[in-house]
Amino acid sequence: MKGIVFTEFLELVEDKFGLKMVDTIISNSNLESEGVYTAVGTYSFSEMLQLLQHLSENTGISIDNLLLVYAEHFFSVIERSYPGLLATYKDPIEMISSIENHIHVEVRKIYPDAELPTFEVTNKTENSLVMIYKSSRAMHHFGLGLMNKTFEHFNATATIDLEKIKEDGTEVRFVIHKN
Ligand code: HEM
């Protein structure tokens, strides 16, 4: 997992819960990096999982909800860092249905070692989209948060339902209806 995902995560934790919480979740975890991350480095996903688990234990907020809120923050990082990529799109359904064939293809050019999910579009109309998310990292709520913010970015709203195809969340169907 890319360092930028860790550095932005720890900044958000500091903003919302304070520096003491950052120290607590780092010292509760067994981290090869020792909790020192650079934006361009690459670190094991298990480090993110441990940080999320300890943050969840210390705040009582579920990992899914933490990932949702984190993704909403991460979208502003994307807006700041990749304005050109977002400017390619005029419509949220077009953008979200292009993650697999365009957006994450570009991400992989920037970060060849990025660990990305796959999104398969199974149904698409002007105002609706059905996609299958697959990833061993089960970060579907991170995807949900990015989708929410994508609609907001285009001054639109949507109803997004998430149906687990696999119990462990490694395969999930997103059913999206633009309002
Ligand atoms: C992961 C970039 C849009 C879904 C990532 C990562 C980056 C990235 C850098 C982390 C890779 C790693 O840590 O190795 C971008 C950029 C986007 C974009 C620049 C837009 C310009 C989206 C959108 C979605 C999405 C709209 C909505 C579904 C995900 C998910 C992950 C991810 C779910 C977590 C990894 C996983 O589930 O396996 N993306 N992304 N991305 N992205 Fe995107």
C-alpha cells in the first residue's frame, strides 16, 4: 500500500482524535515501518489493517465507518493532487465506471506497485451503474466514500447500495442510482 494512504490517514487521525491517539495506535501495533511513513514509499497492507483495528478499538467506531470517513478525506487529496484526471470527466457515472479502464490505469503509471482493486461494470445506464468490486483488502467502504464524494464533486447525489457477494467483503456488488 502506498505511503500517501498512511500519511494522509495519520494526519486525519491527528486532526479528529489528537496526536495522543496517533501515538496510541502506532504503539499498539507491530509495524515493520515503526510508524514512520513517506508519501512515496510502499508499506505492507497489514500495517494499515492494524492501525485501523486499534483506532476502531480505541474509538468504538467500526472499521467500515472509519474507512468511509477516511475515503471522504482522501477524495480531497485526489482533487488536490490529480486535478487533470478529474477534469476529464463531466459526469459521476462516467467517472466511476471508468475507474478500472482509465483512472486506476493512470494511477498504476504513477505508482507501478500500487495495490488496486478491480471493478467490473455489469450494468450501466445514463443514471445507474452496477459494479462488482474485488480486492483481497476488502476496502469496499473506502470505495463507497470515494463514490459519495465523486457525486458531490459534480454537485449531484446518489443512492448507493452495497451487497456482499462474499461474506468477508472481498467481493461486493455496488448498485448506484443517481438521484
Ligand atoms: C486505492 C488513486 C479514484 C476506489 C487507491 C490508491 C490510490 C488511488 C493511490 C492506493 C493504492 C495503494 O495504496 O497501493 C485514485 C485516484 C483516483 C481514484 C488518483 C481519481 C482520480 C477512485 C474512485 C474509486 C476508487 C472514484 C471509487 C470506487 C479505490 C479503492 C481503493 C483504491 C476501493 C483501495 C484498494 C483496494 O480496495 O484494494 N486509489 N483512485 N478510486 N481506490 Fe482509487
